[in-house]
Amino acid sequence: MFFSCIFRPGRLVILAATGLWLGSCSSPNGTGQRPGSAASPDSTAAPASAAPTSSPLQVVAEFTDPQMVGVAVAPGGKVLACFPRWDYNPVYPVAEVGPHNTLKPYPDAGWCQWNDSVKNEPLKHWICPQTVFADKSGKVWVLDPAAPGLKLTVPGGPKLVKTDPQTNQVLLTIPFPESVAPRKSYLNDVRIDLQNNYAYLTESGLGALVVVDLKTLKSRRLLASHPSTKAAKGLVVQAEGHPMIDAQGKPAQFNADGIALSTDNTYLYYCPLTGHTLYRIKTAALRDAALSEAELGRQVETVGGIPASDGLEIDAANNVYLTSFEQSALLRRTPAGTIETVAKDARLQWPDTYSWAADGNLYVATSAIHKTPTWNKGVGQPRQPFRIFKMAQPK
């Protein structure tokens, strides 16, 4: 998943000298912000597109704000969504999605609070959560890069948190030292290897992979100088035909982002968002602390060409699923290298993150990043609601 760096007056305040975000879970004017706004016509939302008659996608939930990037489906069908502190100041940065687009704080309201009153407890609050992920045992992990507004990380804030969605309890908090999550880093996505008791992460701010030994809680930053974790130079990615160029005329340069773990935990697949290449590496190599950076780099394999993609997933047949924001489509790459279209739908406005559900359905969230002011000379564009879709696993 990735992001846009946007600021609206009264919505987000950053104290550059300390990296401390001074907003709170209610809007700065003290009036409070709605946890989530059910989709309805307003000044920022374009008329909703009708579903194509052939589309396999079903709408699970939709919101006009705040911006949503991630989705996870826990056992029993509990749907969790992630709302980072970028442009908006969400009341619930991580929330359980209920009927009629309702949101409930996850795991509780205290974790959703971040303001001056709790600034000395960065490991006990969502600062700028980026990812929610449900592992095969049913536990939900939240990755918090702790970089509100995509600026510097809050000291002591970057963390990976394991939760139990059945009890809404935090089970484990893993902090990342600055050597692993530098001040300009942005931890982006995570996969959990229960067989080897490891977590694998992408870091998009500077470009790297991160591995975490879940037994010792020690983490290492890897491939930070390898081209596979870096944006492709000179490439201008587009969404719905719109070039991703900022107000200064600079093309978007998004580093390592999408990530997927093979079903047998043997390979980790990943790609830079600004890029058309899929890579993989054996997880055994990532776990081998004896390998030098050069030796580890030689273990990276180029899988093949892909359209620019934000989120990845994989199935038991080792088909790699891609969220294609350039085509408003969901794709999959077969082991033979064929790119197949799983769904093409105008409502897929920047499809962002996948989640498999226990019943075999595939969920995906849309984040409409290309409609935000950063990529439109400071003026946000009319857009459809942010949506969570689901579909049956493609045959």
C-alpha cells in the first residue's frame, strides 16, 4: 500500500523540531470528527459509478472520509480497516467495520488517541497506522510507521502490534529502533510466517525490507541499497490516465511496497510501487543473519514484468495477485508468467490492499490516492467513496 502527502488547514499539524503530531482523535477545532462518513454526495465525492454487469465485486462498506488504505478479515468475518493520519485526522485510525458503514475503534478508543496528553506513550497508541493483516491463526497485526503526514517518524513510535480480534486485546508490541526504522522511513506492509516465527515487512520511505524474529523480537533492516527495493528511475506511473506528478513537477518515486508470502513460506514476493518488476527472495536467506548485504542481494530473483502495483497477495497455486491502480483492475500473475485480469471496474479507484478471508473470499480496499491534492497541483479532485469490496476466489 502507499500514500499521498497532503495537508489541509485545521486538519493536521506537525511539529518539525520534535516529530510530534499535535492533533488528536477529534478535530483540532474541538468539535469532533465523525468516525466515518457513509457515502453520500458531497463536495469531494463524484457520483458513484454503477457496477458493471459483469463485475464480480460486491461492496462491503464505503466512506466519503477519512481516507482508507488497508483491510483485514479476521475469523468469523470481522472486517477491520486502516485509516492513516495523512490528510485527514481520523477518529479511529484502526476500526472494526460494522453494518451500514459504521466504525468501532480497534482494539479500543484509547489506542486510537494520539495527542499531547499521551505523547509520552508512543507504543500504546496508533500514531499513523498503515497496515492491518490477519495471519493464518486468526490474529490481526497492525503496522504503525508512526510518521503522520508522511513526515519524520515520531521517536519511539514505529511498531508492529499483534492483537486478538476475538477479545480486542493487544497481545504483543514490537518496537523498531531507529537503525531499523530511520526518521525518514515509512514501514508499509507486513506478512507473518507462523512456521518459522518471523515477520517480513516492506519499508517505502527510503526503500528496504525488514525482518523480525518473533521469538527474540529483534529486527533487521535488509537490502537497503539493493535496486529491487527502490523506485524505477525515470518511470512516471499513472492512474486512470493521470500522471502521478507533484506540484513541483517531480514524478512519484515510491519504493518497496507490495508484499506477499508464498503459501509454504518459502518465498517472499515484493515490488516497488514505482516499477514494473516483481521480485522474490527465499525467506531462509532473509532469516540468515550470517549473510552479508552483498550475499543477500545475490539471492534476489527477478520474477518478471508486471503492471505497476500497490498491493500483492498469493494463493495456494502460487498465483500472485496484483492491485493495478493504472488499470483500475485486479490482476494475477500465474507461475508461468501470464498476467490475467480478475476484475476490471471503474470503481477500483486506486485498489490498494488485499485480504483473504477464511471463507475464500478476496477483499480489497480502494484509497483514490491519485485524486488527492499532492498529485493535482494542490487541488483535490472529485472522487467516488473509499470502498471495501469482496469477491469469490477466482477460478
